[in-house]
Amino acid sequence: YSKAWEYREEICRMQEVHEKYLFLVKNGIHSLTELIAVRDNLKEEAAECGKERRELYREKRQMEPLFSVADKMMELVPAEKSWQAGDEFFEKEHLRYRALEEQLQGAGYSLEETENLRKKYKDKCSGIYERQREIRKRLKMAGEMIAEFTESLERAKDRQEEKTGQEMSRDSRSQK
């Protein structure tokens, strides 16, 4: 019977330390100054990614009317297939489908091209989202490491001041 559950927190902490180590190695970081520079670059990257996402959403919003027409056509596809198979009951849907098809063609697209365009936007949005997520994760990690490092420097400084203060009080007692 495994007792790994007892060490869950330690295992999680070890994984976190390992991720931070890999982050430092991958970015060639050897000092606090280099870590701060990498963090600043990540902030710029995050801003650039946000700008790219906003531009993509703006482009996608301009295409929404075409996507709306394509959605309406997709709803009518089963009726259109029935019409083409000879079922005249769906004549009204067939005429609506043709009108929507002409509307898309007037904009220079076919139904297939519109669906491919929608997929392209979706894929690009997903890619940008993943990049943003990774950048945020690395940014958070860099911030945590900077905080840890400065905190440890402060503790070392406090210990040094305490040690210096103790030595000075010993010296003043020995002079009496």
C-alpha cells in the first residue's frame, strides 16, 4: 500500500521547484537582474499577444454577418438535400437556401469557404489563448521567484544587521 498521499504537498512543491529550475535554465538566467529582464520581456510579450488577440477579434467581428448567413444555410442543408432528392415539400426552404447562397457569393465566398474561414479564426484564437496562458504562467513564475529572491535578500540583510548589532554590543561590554 502506497503512502504517496502523505507526501502530496512535498511532491507538489518539488514539481514547482523543478518547473522554476527549468524556467531559469531555458532562459539562461543567472542573476536577479536577468530574471527581471526576462519578466519585463514577458510583460511586453503579453501586451503584444493581447493586441494581436484584439485585432483578430476585430477582424472576426467584421465577418460575423457572413457567419450568420452560413449558420442559416447550415440549418437548411437537410431540407436542401431533400429538395435535391425530389421532395417538393421543401421548396420554400430551397428558395431560402438559394437566396442565402447568393448573398454569400455576392460577398465573394461559398459556404465551404466561410466555414473554413470560421475554423481559421477559431484556430488562431485558440493559439493566441494558449500563448497568453503560457506567458501568464511564466510571468507569474518569474514574479514569484523575484519575490522569493528579494525576500531572502532582506532576511540575509536583517541577519547581518542583527549579527553586527550583537558584535557591537559585545565590544561595548568588553570595553567597560
